[in-house]
Amino acid sequence: MDALHLPRLFETIIAHACQIVPELSHIDPTRIFVGVRKLAPRRLGQTVGLLHIKKRGLFCPAPKTIIVNEREIFYVVTLSARLVSHKHASVDALETVMHELWHIGPECDGKIRAARHGKKFNETVRTLCNTYLDRGGTRICSIDHNARVRIRHLRGHTLCERTTTLARLLPTIHTYTCPNGHLVTRPRRISRPSSCATCSKKFHPDFLLRPIV
Ligand SMILES: [Zn+2]
Ligand SMILES: [Zn+2]
């Protein structure tokens, strides 16, 4: 079976949303580069405006333009591959996409919208999602972890693209337990002997953490 092209999947949804949601009609989807990759566990998406990158509090033009399909790119939207994992069903992929689109400036000129994260931002995102679904938009599918997927992202101005399995793109969480049954989770494997901080503030060999398999 062919690998599922995740960036194209999101591109289709973004193009559809910009067409049917009036609040997103200012966005020209051909100005957006959509990347999908493994992101840090807490990060679901990221939007960078390319014409006005903030440096030391000042806005200045991006040093070099990025051309994709003969169009100059104004925004790079990077989404976490875990958005399509059924194991992370609590994560609403559609909300993440709408969230990133709402960061795009009202002129779609490479600037980021002057709106801070918070209650109002999240309310707007929810409204965008509802409008999109009411007008015939569909939720983003979730796929099996063994499925082969095509992903890509920009490293500087270089396009990195590869095929892998979804499982390899999911955040890993390592779980450990101490002799008293306390559970400890870590984003990385523990490399040296560690003891349970609940049982003893200082390292103590009686309370060693052991991995749960
Ligand atoms: Zn955001
Ligand atoms: Zn303990």
C-alpha cells in the first residue's frame, strides 16, 4: 500500500477550510507550506510568518525567500504527526489546524495575527471548527500506528521528506516504578540509576526506579 501523504492530507483540509469558513477567507492556501513531523510531546503545531520574523523585539524581513510550486511562501505551518494517531484521540486535530490558521495575519502577507493565546483565542478556534463542520467540512481521520506515512518539513530552506511508520513519529513515554509502587513517567529513557523522589528526596538505592514493560 502507498504511504499516506500527511502534508497533502492537511493541505486539502486547509484549502477546504479557507474556502468555506468566511473568517478564513483572507488566507491564500498556496502561500502556506504545510510540514508534518514528529514534534515535542506537548507541541501540536507551529506557524511561522516568513516576511516579518521577530528578532530581538523588532520585525525584519526574512533573509531569503522560499519558493514552492513557483509561488513564494509566506507561512510555514508545521503539524505534529500524532494528530492523526487514534491513540491520541483526545487531541482534536481539527482544532489544531484551525488554531494555526488563526495565527495567519489578516492580510496573509507573512505577518502573524496580533492575537494572544488564551480564552478568547480558543473560543475563536472553536467557532472556526463549528463553522467548518456545519458547512460540510469533515473531521481529520485517525490512522493505525503501523500505517506508512509520508512526511516532510523545512530545515532552513531545505526540504526534508521521507516515508516512515506513524509509530516512529509518536512521542515516547517511559514509565518506571519504585519498590513502593509509585509511578514515574519520563519523556526519555533513564540513563543512570535513579531513585523515587516520593520515597526519598536524595538518591537512595533502596528506592530504585525500574522500567515497566
Ligand atoms: Zn498558537
Ligand atoms: Zn516511591
